[in-house]
Amino acid sequence: MTSSPLDVKGTRDYAQGEIFLLTEQEGGYGALVYNTTGFGPCPEEEFEAIDTEALAKETGCDRVWKNPRRFWMMDELTLELAGEPRELGGIMFNLAADMHMPADFDPGRDQSAMAYHPMQIHRVTTYRFLAGRPVFLLRSPEGVTWVMQTYTNHKATDLTAEVLAGLGDRLTLPEGWEFSAKILDEDLVIDTHGLANIVPDDLANMYQGCIDGVNNFDPWQ
């Protein structure tokens, strides 16, 4: 980790891009995860133009995976960085994580391929969702609340923050899963110290689980 955390305010609907430099390891891939957050909103055209094969050769990794451009949904974000920033494909990125990818990770698919299948990643973050603002939630059959951390218009090209309240009508929810939109009565804080539980929906939007006491209250209640 670097000595100073990255602290960004005004992150709701903030565009960010993510690049994974993948190295083949026993049982899957190791990944250096670079994110544009902290260098201003991710420029769409420049990010889409990044050639992953050329970048893999340039950086000496085995493969590069480009996570489709996403938009943060918390209002404030604190992230412990894993190393020094780096320019990749002409865009500046912060090193957000150094991790081992899940065994079933397939760089040829987007995250909707793992829809409604929870997974874990290693990171240290604090997400703050402010009172009076909306949150978008999934509830799994086990009674776990999942809070949307990012949405993407990669699959649903018309998706914007303004229409997320009606997302439940567009998702193909498995039996026992529910979707809800809530206006917060108090600030919701999700404080993760090392291990985050996350799950995508079938449009590749990503949620963090209120698991192991990371949340100050359950927003579904």
C-alpha cells in the first residue's frame, strides 16, 4: 500500500475505467488492477481506443483485460492504493489492487457472465452514500443486502443514473432475488478492510455485499 489513501468526493455518476494487467499463475491469473479514479472522469474515446494486445506487449504481462467503462454510485470514496500511478495507453491510472483473480475468471467475458454469483476481491476501501440520496439494492435468497457500487452502459447502452430506480423491471432476477431503490435517511458507510464481497447483475452492474459488518446499517430494512 502507498502511504496516503486516495480520497475522492463527488463520485456519484463519476466515470471510471479499469485495466487489469494479468500474469498467469497456478490456478488462474494474478492481476495488477489500475483505475482512472483520482485523475478525473475517464475519457470515453481514449479508453475505448486502448489496444489490449499492444498494451500486454508493452507492459510485459501475459494478457490485458479492460473492464468496460463504469460509473461510481457512492458519493464519496476512500481507497488505499497498492502502488504507484502509471500511464497506460495514454491515460493515467492509479494502482487500485494487486490480487489473484477468481479461479473461474474468463478474460474473454464481461462480468455479466457471473451474474448473481457472489465473489470476493482484496481491497481496502470506504464507500459513503449520503443521506437524502438514492441507493440501488439487491437482496439475495440468504437475506444478504447488496448495494450498487457501479453501473455500466456497456450492455444496456441507454442506462443512466436517472433510470436506475426502474432497473428491477429490466433485470432477469433468479428465483429468490429482489431489487429495490431506496432514499437514505442517514449516511450509509461501507468500510472494507481487505476483503470485499461483490456480485454483478445480468447487465454487468456491480454491487457490494453488506457482509461481515462492513456496513453501519442495512439499507434494505
